[in-house]
Amino acid sequence: MTDVEILEAVEKIMDAEVNPALAGHGGGAKITTVKDGKVYVELQGGCRGCMGARMTMKNGIERLLKEKVPAVLEVIDATNHG
């Protein structure tokens, strides 16, 4: 699976599942890039700088994306939490 194919697949999951869940907490997430099977995600809104952001990224977003798109090797937090 190419990075472009991975991007297309994960964007559908982000739109259908991840962002609706994050919206309930005043936040959201967007894919910034996919490179070599690694998906770079930027948290937005209430998720930026949140104490639970790391857990959301690894236990939520990464787990879901890897489960649904086995070509995803890792999800990397590209958010500026500062």
C-alpha cells in the first residue's frame, strides 16, 4: 500500500470516526502527512495541549488506524502543544 493509499484510507476513518468523537471534547485532528507508513497527526481545538493528548493519540487514534489500515506503522503527534 502506498503512502497516498494510506492517506486516503485514514482520512476516511478520521472523518467518520475520530473527529466526531473528538468534537465531543471541543477538539479535532487532521492528517498533516503520511511518509513511509507513518501517519503524522495534528490535534486541534480543545485537544491541543490537553493532558490526555498523548493517550488520545496512542491508545485511541493510533490503535484504531492500525486496526483498520494494517499498512499504518505508527501515528506520530505533529501537534505544537506549546
